[in-house]
Amino acid sequence: MERELNWGIIGTGVIAREMGAALKAEGKEIWAVCATSKESARRYADAYGVGRAYGSAGELLADPMVDIVYIATPHSTHYALMQEAIRAGKHILCEKSITVNSRELRECTAPARQKGLVVCDGNTILHMPLYRRLRRMVAEGAIGKVKMVQVSFGSSKEYDPGSRFFAKELAGGALLDIGVYAMAFARLFLESQPNVVLTTADFGPTGVDESSGILLKNPEGQLAVVSLTLRAKQPKRGVVAGEKGFIEVCEYPRAQRATVTWTADGRTEVIQEGAAGDALRYEVRDMERYVREGAGEENLSMVEDVMELLTAVRTQWGLVYPFEEVR
């Protein structure tokens, strides 16, 4: 009988607490937790029954009993933490955005693959059961050939230059906060990686992207249109339009429900799969399956495609984060 995999949590913020609850609900062992403040780590340990509270990532990664690390810190820190975790021989589940650019991601995935380590993105879209079902439907031709994908996400944030959402030094802005969801949705339903990227953005006083429009096209002629903003509410809505019908998904980052409409007769069908409240539990299940089966390459290839697109968009904008200039 295989032993249980031990998890280590890096960070103790909101998403780390959500993951703690998901791990406990799945009956998993949270072996250790760390934070920049040992007191914060101890409070987390007390709340989630964690045996060891460390005051640094280095201490946690040096623990030989930790198999998987969940990185729940701001995305500007992910690259360095992932590099350190790979050197320590740990499998990684990392919150979105997994890195801030495709170079960083390549520099993590290459050594991880060489060592046989799993690197997995905590982007919920890549783990929700609904998307597996919808992609099967599309692959089987239920809505005909996909011609266009439309995705929107608007989050109305009050302007605060001290907030991570608007801080350039923390890789703030809409693209890496909410755009990762939109871009993942689009890429999931396109037959191949887009080779045409057109985009424009509006930048706030701190220099980060507050709103943007992105147009993608792949060699098959499929288009994706993405609209993002941090400064106005937009529905989290994705539409996959084919020659025979279209699929509409609302609240798509943790979607459990989609509506299919067939063009010929206007007939509709509601597809339900999974539960929004279990989003992080699905991440846990996928991660452990990848580790045990030596799988996860399909997930990682999709993550790499998404990050290449995000990087191409930002390159066109000329947006460089301060810490990128010194690496």
C-alpha cells in the first residue's frame, strides 16, 4: 500500500487557508507550513492541524518528509520559490500566475522534467471537471468546428497604489491576476496555439495594465477575443462558438454549469459537472494523481502555452516589471 503524500504550504494568506481547508476535506496530511513570520505559520498550523511551523521556505524545503509544496505567495515570488523547491526535489503545485513570464516558466519546467518532478498550475480552470466534459463534446463535434471564443472578466477594484493589484513591483495589473483565467479558457477550446496576437491596453498611474483587449488567431483560422479590466465590473463569461452551436459558461473560473445552444433549432441543453465549492479539492486530486502516475504533461503543456500568450501580450505593450530588468 502506498504511503500518503505529505504536503507543505508556503504562505498563509487567503488562498493558503482555502487550500488548507481543501486538503483537510480530502483527508490529506499537511506536514508543514511556512511564512515570513513564524507566528503566522504557527497560527495556520493550529487552525489546520499542521505538525510543523517554519519561519522560512528554506526550512520547509529542507524537510525530507515533504513531498509536495503548494506555493501560495504573490506571483512575483513564484519563480525563486519554484527554483528552490526543484533543487530540493519537491513536486510543486503553484498558485496562478505560475510565473510572470515564459522564460521564468521554462527555467523551472526544464530542470523539473529532468528530475521527474511534477510542476502543476493552480489555475482552477485547468482542473474543473466541467471543462473535461465540454472539451470532449467539442472534440466529438457536438457544436461543429469552433470558429470563435469570446471571454470577458471585469473586477471593479478601487484604485489603491499600495494594493498588490496596482503595484508594478509586485507584477500587478489585470493580465496576470484575472487574465490567466481568460487566456486558459480560450486556449482550452482552440485546436492549436495562436500565432497571431493583437492587443491594446490602458495603463493606470502606477504603470500596470488596468484594462485591455486581446485578439488571438491560430493557424486553423480560429479566433479568440479577450476583454479584461480591473476598473469595471464585467461578467465572468466565456462563449465557444462553433458552426452548429455555441457553449456559454458563466462564472467560468470555477464553473460547474454550461449551456449549449444549437443553431439550427435554438434547442438548449444545460451541462452540469462538478461543484464550484470543490475547486481546490480538484486541484489536490489532480496533483496527487500526477505525482503517483508520473502524469501531468498535458496540463503543463497547456500552462506553457498560456504563459507564452500572456508574455506575447505584455511584450507588445512594452510592460516590464522592475524585478525583471535585473534578472
